Amino acid sequence: MTASPPSADRAPAPDVDVVVVGAGLSGLTAAHRLRQFGATVAVFEAAPRVGGRVSSAEVAGVHVDLGGTFVGPGQDRILALADEVGVSRYRTYAAGRNVIRWRGDHRRYRGTVPPVGASLLDVGRIQLTLDRLARTVPRGNPAAAPQAANLDAESLGSWLRRSHASPAARELIAIAGRTTWGCEPDEISFLHALHYIHQAGGLSSMLDTEGGAQEEHFVEGSHAIAVRLADALGAALRVSAPVRRIETAAQGVRVSTADETVTARAVVVAVPPALRGRIDFAPALPPSHAQMAQRWPAGVLSKAYAVYERPFWRDHDLSGQGLSDTGPVFITFDAGPAHAGAPGVLLGFIGGVYAREWDELAPAERAARALSSFADLFGPRALDAIGFIDQRWGAEPWVGGGPTAAPGPGAVVPYAGALAAPVGSILWAGTETADRWTGFMDGAVRAGERAALQARGILSSSSTDHEQTGVVR
Amino acid sequence: MTASPPSADRAPAPDVDVVVVGAGLSGLTAAHRLRQFGATVAVFEAAPRVGGRVSSAEVAGVHVDLGGTFVGPGQDRILALADEVGVSRYRTYAAGRNVIRWRGDHRRYRGTVPPVGASLLDVGRIQLTLDRLARTVPRGNPAAAPQAANLDAESLGSWLRRSHASPAARELIAIAGRTTWGCEPDEISFLHALHYIHQAGGLSSMLDTEGGAQEEHFVEGSHAIAVRLADALGAALRVSAPVRRIETAAQGVRVSTADETVTARAVVVAVPPALRGRIDFAPALPPSHAQMAQRWPAGVLSKAYAVYERPFWRDHDLSGQGLSDTGPVFITFDAGPAHAGAPGVLLGFIGGVYAREWDELAPAERAARALSSFADLFGPRALDAIGFIDQRWGAEPWVGGGPTAAPGPGAVVPYAGALAAPVGSILWAGTETADRWTGFMDGAVRAGERAALQARGILSSSSTDHEQTGVVR
């Protein structure tokens, strides 16, 4: 698209305008927008499939989302992209009462705040304090928060202890943290937790179903968005093609897999932060970038789906949403299809300390334990599944874990700046680099769109430099 | 060496008995011992030079150790190896008084405990408590310590605050931590800090010059040990040859670089934990191994050497050992040659928070700041250096940082077991996998020797399986 008449005093034209590394939602969005801008792209994906942390499967005839699933209000970019590619959505089933197993007790409740007894006031206090502190952390620039170094020096867990949070409040936050970051409260920088909460619009927006980030999911599945973007790329997309090396040259970049080398004016690296470390950069990345890749590990989250003849819990005025203070499954949703008469689907999360044990178990043992957790919450009928599947994100070599990076104490102030800062013609995408909804599908799309705009900037300046007349402006 | 008569009912003999990945001190030791056992080896090193975190340079005609430098009592394996390859050692200059700049004040003192005023008693209390707790952590198995999960849940920094350590005690521990782990106290798991201290024989043994781990250094330089081991390997060693992929097959392993594939009965991976993540393993490593590689980042430590016409500080009864509560250089040693009349050499460490800033500076700025730090401690004559060199370990792509891995809170109990546990025929070396003197050159040698013994075990069992009559037993 930026092809221009040959000229003796200029380097040969690159093979494409922009190479995108990683065909997750973020990289695919970047490539899609760049093509809309009139740029040519090549997209390399290490895994044999596209989607990254968005994936799907069919179990007993029912589609399930193995990775990113839900969307909610304020997640405008993923919603717009889904509309654009024709993937529709429906409301997460949330009618009736929720279930909680707590301290051996089994209760039903309505709304979002579980009945944890006398601790309820304390849960409210902790939530309010977290929300208030979260708003002090500037989105996209956590190091600029007041007292940033102190907030980064401790973990969420250490802050909870220091704030004399009740055991129930600590445990509820731990459950939220396992689902959100795939780690225990002691593993995550308190500054990062606050920044994340702020980006998601506060704890309620982050955790709620109705009015929150779990409000809707996609009829065709979230993976359909990735697949449609990938299909449109055609031959510009290579899967099973891990990028080994990115060299920066005077005129742009050279990106190499084991089999081919492609030159471009810019590259968008859209992989989780830890996986940046798998690529050889020449010249080497600045130390802060290289060190960041060692200090923003992916969390550990697994998901389990059980499919039933019908959503029997709905008959008992239960929403399918459950919470448990024991594992392995500690939080559940009704993830069943929208139409009446459809099979029932329970989705359970296994994260943090539970996921580490889970990920090493044999498949049959994992199924037995998950169904047992479902039965603890919804009764013995939950054992009669007609289908079961789980997904261990921590066992995926080209993803590294899920749902998102969980930096430990001290890793945010010195290194958050390296997440999205361009290094010459090397640009960065992936949900961790977003300044809104980091960790969510919406963050992935936002980051991809931002990287596409940055790449367009490089293309238009190099067009000017070379007096080209391409359509890229 | 294990060559055996061809047989129709057996897989083809592998190219070598054992492949070693990484020609640092640990990998080179493994290869050296395996050859002594009669095994054939191939050693791949990603960088253009051998030595890993041991390196050297000449400045103004003087040899300096850019990486691992000192050795001390109890470090029996590095001492034995050095003797074996004919590298000799001499005592670190420590005569006279040490210098401390503290709270704007400048003092001289003898011995190892700096005069930090009324806080001195508290420093002693903290040190005693650390030593006592360290002894409760079993060497090589920190997860088995009493209260291991609680010790792992917090950082060294959080423990210091919770123990109401005085600011002086906290700062002295921070200085020790920056030198030892290349990080701030808030970044490192308290359990790991204790385990490390225990492995090093206690804080005094770890930090002291006389009678401690800084007691001696090598006349020919520590790097000479690596070079002599490498020279003996001849064509069995390839440098500039990053290993990309390790496949486990029925009969052993296939290890591939961009240019060649070598088959072997076993592989010893002797790279820092974070760099394990750069290799594709097929089948994928167990989740705990893969996740560990994301959670044991290398610290950030840089070293600066200034060379002077003569060691002028010695004239003033100064040892060259200095301590400062400001950076960038916060601890110094006289690293000069043993013989009288030789030039003077000051070695300064820049670690943790100081190293992050330092590593991004231009060379001239780094030199100016280091000399200024030396002058703060030893007077303006320290500005008159005839030579200067520094080494930024955090900027080395095939090392990733230094001096050793610094796992954050929560990364030890679930993941320390993955450091040294074999995965089939894949064995692990590197100083982080040692059960004594982890983080030191001695730990690297111990780990290499342990891996060589493990590999010998695999060779002798596969010899038996195949009725071979090789010399390996």
C-alpha cells in the first residue's frame, strides 16, 4: 500500500509496512486497524491457533469460552469490534439467588454482597478503601500515584493485614484476586492491584455481573471475534510460527522466525509481558524493558465447564453463581446459552494456589474434583454432567498463564513504564499495555488500536522522509 | 565413550552422551566432570564468550573480575576446582580502617559492624534474629521450613517493618540485599532470604571479608577458571549458539540451535532460572517448571572498577572497604593485585534501585558518578583514576541480570522444587539450583557437579537397558 516508485538513493522497500507478533485479540486488532488505515501487514503467531488468551471448544454440543468470556458496560472497544465483525452477545444468566459455602455453611443470597455474617461491615470498609485508593492511581501511569513507591513496596495481602481486615474480608478479596489475577494477595503489588481496579472502574464494576464486567457474553463465543479477524488476514497470517528475533535496522525492522525473515517499517509485539523475553532483540532492549519481562509473570488461572441436560439450578431459583471458601472451584457462573430449552452450563474458576495443584493433576482427577465442587454448591445433580472440559492456562507454552500479568511488590514503579513505551520502531500491545481495562478483552483491543495508531505515525513519518505517496497518512 | 556395537533392535546411538546448555561456571563444571566420568558431551553457549556471570577485563593493565569475584571459607567446591585447573588466589586487602558515609557524616571504623550510633544494638538484634530464623529453613528444601507459607508470603522488607527494625538496621540490610540479590528488601521473599542466608552459613559468613565470603579472590581472575575448562572442551564447545528447543524422545533428548541438532541421552540446562523460559521444550515442561521461570527473575547488579597509580587509601590506614547510605556506589572493596607497588583498584557495587537508574545512563555519566561516589568515601584523589570500567549485568541479554535470582513473595513454596527437580532426562544446573552457597560461584560448581552425577545415573541405567559396555558406570 505504501509502494512507491523505485529511487536510487533509498533503501529497498520493506516487505510489509508492519509486522505484528502474536495473533491474540490485541495483535489481531492492531493488524485489522492497520489494514483499515491502508497499511500492509504480516502477522506471526507462535501457537497453532489464533486467539491467545481467547479460545473456545465444543462440549456436548455446546460452545464454551475457554479464555476471556465476559464483557460489560464501559468496555466500548471490544463491544465495537464485536459489532463490527458481527459477533452478537447476550446477558449472563443472573436471575434468582446466588449460593455461598462459607465456613462449612451453605447459604443463598441476592445481590453481589455475600452474607458473611458480622464481617459484612468490614468487607464494605475494605471495598470502600480499595476503591478510594484506586482512584488516586493515574490510569496508564501508576508510578505517578501519590506514595507510589510505598504502595508498590507492599503486596495486596500485606496491605490487608496492615489494615486489620477481617478474615472474611481477606478471603473474599483473595477469591476476587485469584479470579482477576490468578495469584494470591501476597504475590501482587498493592499498587498494581489499585491501578487495575481503577482501570476497571472500581471493584463493583470489575466484579459484578449485572452492571459489571460479567454482564454479557458472546453468542458465537469470544473466540469467534479472533477467528473472523484472522480469516480476513488470509495469507498475511502465519500460525505455528514463533518469532525468534527482531533486529532494528536504519530503515525499520527485520523480524525472523525459524523459517523466514520479513522486513517492515515497524513491528507491534502483542504478546504477554513475560513472553517478550523469549524473543532475541538486536540491539538488546533497554535494561528496563528486558528486566520488566522477568518481573511481570502471568497469573495462574484454570477454568472448568460442566454441561448438563438442562440448567437444573434455575428450577430452584438459583442463578448458578456460587462462591466457596474451599477449592478447587471457588467461584461459578451460569454460562449456558441464551435460549430456553438449551443445556445447562456451569463455569468454575480455579486460580492462584488452587490452580497450581490443579494444573499438575490428570484429566480424570481434574474432572472429578471440579464436579465435586459444583455439587458442593448446587447439590448432587451437579455430578451428572453430560460433558466436561477444562483449560489450564498455566500449561499453555505460548501464553504462559492467565488471565493477565501479576507483578509482585516493587515491580510496578520501576517497570510499568516499559510496558507500552516504544523502543524505536518496536511497539507494544497486549492487554497489559492498556490504560483502560487492562487484563480484560477490552484492554487487549484498546492496546491493539493504540499500537496501530503508533505504527501509522511511524509509517506516515517515514513516508514523508522518503517522499512517498502511499495512502498511509 | 559409550559407543557400543551396532544392534538391529535398538535406536541409533546418540551423537553424544550429554548436552550441556550454558557455559557458565555451572555448565562448564558439569561438562568437565562428565568427561572425567568418561562421557562425551556437547556444550552450547548462547553468548559469544564463556563464563556466564563470571567475566573479566583488563583496565589500565590490571585484570578485574566483572562478575563473581570473591571466595571464602566453606566454599570448598570452587576452591577445589580452582586448584584443579591451577588458578591461585590471594587474600582480599582488608588492613586498616573501613569508611562509612552515613546521614551526611563520614566515619572510620575497624571490624565488620559499622558505627551507626544508637541503632547498633538494633542492628545486632536484627542480625541475630535473621540468623536464627535462617537456621530453621532446610537447605535445598525451603518449603519444608516451619511456617514456610507465612515466611514466603511476606518480603524481607515487610518483615523488617513488622519487626520494628530501626531505620539504620533496615538500611544496612537493604545495602546487604542490593549486593547479595540485586534487589530491594520489598522485592524478595523473606523465606528465600532466610534460605539463602542459611546456605551461606549465616550473615557474617555471607558478608564478611576476613573469615567470610569475601576473604580471597583469584590471582588470574575467576574467569580464568571458566576459560581453562572451556579450552579443555575444544570442539565440544560452541559459543554464539543459543539453544532454541529441547525435545524429549524415547531414547533421550534432541537439542537444537538455529544451526544444528544434537541427540543425547540427557541434557543439563545450566542457565539462570528466568532464561529457561527462552527455550522451547517439547513436550512442554510441567506447569510448575514453566511458571517458576517467570517468577525467579535475576536481580539487577552492576559493578564499577576504578584503577589508580597506587592504592593511595592504604597510605592513610584505610582498607578500601566503604559503605554509603547514598548511591550510586554504596559498598566498595580494595580489589587490587596482591603484590606491593601494584596499581590501586577500587571496586564498587551498584545494585537494586540504584542499578536500575545506572543501567540506563551513558558510559561517561556512569564513570563520573562512580568516581564521585569513590571520592565521597576516599577523598578527591579518587577522582584521578587512570582507568575505569563497569559491567551492567542487567543489560546482558544472555545472563539477564545479577548476581542471582531474586524470587518475590509467594514464589518459593510453590516453585522452589522446580529449580533442581529433573524432568525426565532434562537436568538442571546453575547456582540457583545449589543446596549450599546458592548465588555464589561455589553454588554454581556444586550444582554442576550434582547435575553431572545425575546425568551419570541416567547414562549408567540406559547403558544397562541397552546392554552397553561403555565406561560410564
